[in-house]
Amino acid sequence: NQEKRVLLYHEGALIESDQAYFYSKKNFFKAIGNIIFTQGDSLIMKCETIEYDGKTKNAIAKGNVKLQRPDMILSTERLNLNRISNEAFYNTKGVIIDSVSTLTSNQGRYYINKKKYRFISNVVINNPEYYVNSEQLDYYTELNQANLYGESEIKGRNYKIECKQGFYDLEHEKGS
């Protein structure tokens, strides 16, 4: 017995859910249950509920949110996704896992087009080769490089760096 799913297409995005409510006068959509939000061929978001405003193109995802790209998975409890600016924002604890590292922070913003993350408040990266702790970290995915702001610490196997502002090449484990 196959379950029926609600499908909503909106300007290149597909939202699948168990239930959905569409308010045509407000151009507003609310979906509930086992949501899969797909944008393009590389962005998938799963959550329990989503509210989507067709005018502002802003989606608010809640409940066990997972934003997946080919190179990483972001998990948090609430995520705002703006399809005009192509930015995703969270201010509940977030965890990002890629092929080798785990990053946690209390706030984060993902600039989808720029392939840049900005993490704020108790930012920690755990990697088998190094450990990073910073108040703010801007990470560029294609370059695998980070800028650190505020009280920051980087520990490798044979080194330790403390700074209030710095740069770190994660691939080559070089900092300044």
C-alpha cells in the first residue's frame, strides 16, 4: 500500500510532504510530515514542517532539519532558507558533517552561491588532523580555507596557534 504524497512545484523547487495547506491569496504554503525540499540537482532539505512564502521566497523549516549537499550535511532544529538571496540561516545549534570533519556552532549562515559559511558562537571543528575553536569562523568550501575572528585556537599534532584574528588553510594545515 503506497502512501499518497503532496507535491508542490514552485520556480525550480519541489516540496514533497504528507499534508499541505496552500493559501492562494497570500501565496503561502505550509507542509507537514516527512518533508523533502529539493532545489536544483544538489540541494536537498528534509524536515518535519515547512512554511513557504511565495512572495518573499522564504522557507522556514522546523524539526530535525537536514540540509544536504554533495559535500556535506547540516543538521539543526530550525533553518531559514531564502531563495532570493540564496542563503540559509540557523540560530539553533547546528552540526555540519563532511567527509572527514564535524563542525558545531550556535549560529550559522550558508551563502549557497558563494559556497561560503559563516559560523558564530562557540565554533568547533573536530578533524583527525586538527582541532579548531573560535568565536566566528568564515569557511570557503572550494578553497578549504577559513578566516577566524575573536578568541581562537587551532591545535594540530605538533603545533598550537592562539589568535584573535587569523587565517587557516585546512587542507595544508597552515595558518597565520
